Amino acid sequence: MLPSALAGFAASAVLIIAIGAQNAFVLRQGLRREHVLPVVLTCALSDLALISAGIAGLGAVLTARPELVTMIRWAGAAFLLAYAALAARRALRPQALDPAGKAPATLRATLLTCLALTYLNPHVYLDTVLLLGSVAQQHANRWAFGLGAAAASLVWFTALGTGAHRLAPLLARPAAWRVLDGLIAAVMAILGIALVVQA
């Protein structure tokens, strides 16, 4: 069991650490110290559900129905481009840059955004359902592989969300938030455009 779990941990860590929409959102929430624990748990539990679905065989279903992946790509592209526009607007409007300067978003709105960034992102399905699900099938104990992969997700999102506040002194100035939101807008726009091209 242990070798499979360690293999799952390593495979998931390699995929999840790359900057993406979900990571950028968790980082921003951590910097703002806003609903961090619910966001981290939502991301980690979502990954657990998707990894489990891949191991159980959902990956084979998606492979057989490419039109579903195409639909997810278009929905994800629309959402990511809209989120990029919001981040760009925050970067261009100084009054929106101070994390303590405006009322925090409600927990419901934050979690809905988190869920949308997770489930409307086709890369989540390609990485967790298809790729990790396929690799898990090569292991004698595929569910141990899945638990290892889910553990990597939990460790990463916890570290990202709870450790982000250490960057707070660096981001105390509005100019720094302008740069962060500009980077988030760029990442979201690049991901969204890539999805449009792939679709």
C-alpha cells in the first residue's frame, strides 16, 4: 500500500503545484485571510472526489464522450475570461486593491467562485480524472494511490492558503496588489484563451 500511496502523492504534487486558476484563487484568499479554511477544504475535497471518480472509471466515460469535454472547455473558457476581466479591473482601480479596505465577500459567494474555478476548469478533469485515474489503474492498490494523491492536494492547498499571509508585509502597498491582480488576470486570460483554442 505504501509504495502506491507515495506514488499517488508524487504524481498529484507534480500536477497541482503548477500555477492555475484554483491556486491563484486560494493564494488571493490566503492573502486576504478571507474564508481560508472553507476554501482549502473545498479544493481538497473536490480533488478527492474527482480522483475517486477517475479511479472508479469516469475517465473512461469522458474518453468515450469527447463532446462532454468540449462543453466543459467552452464553459470553463467563458468563466476564466470573465474572472480575468474582474481581476484586471481590480488591478486598474486602486480603491479595490487594499484587502482590508472593503467588506469581505460572503462565504457563499466565495465558495461558489471556488467551486466554479474547480469544476468549470477542463484541466481539472484531464489531470485528476483522466491522468491520475489512468495512472492509478497501473498500481496493485489503486485506492491507496488515490489516497496518496488526495493527501498531496490537501497538503498543498493547506500550505498555500495558510502560508500566504506570510507575504502580507510584501503586499501591504496598493502597488503590490496591483501587480498580484495583474498576474492573476494574465494567468486566467491565458488559460481561458488556451481553452478556446483547444475547443
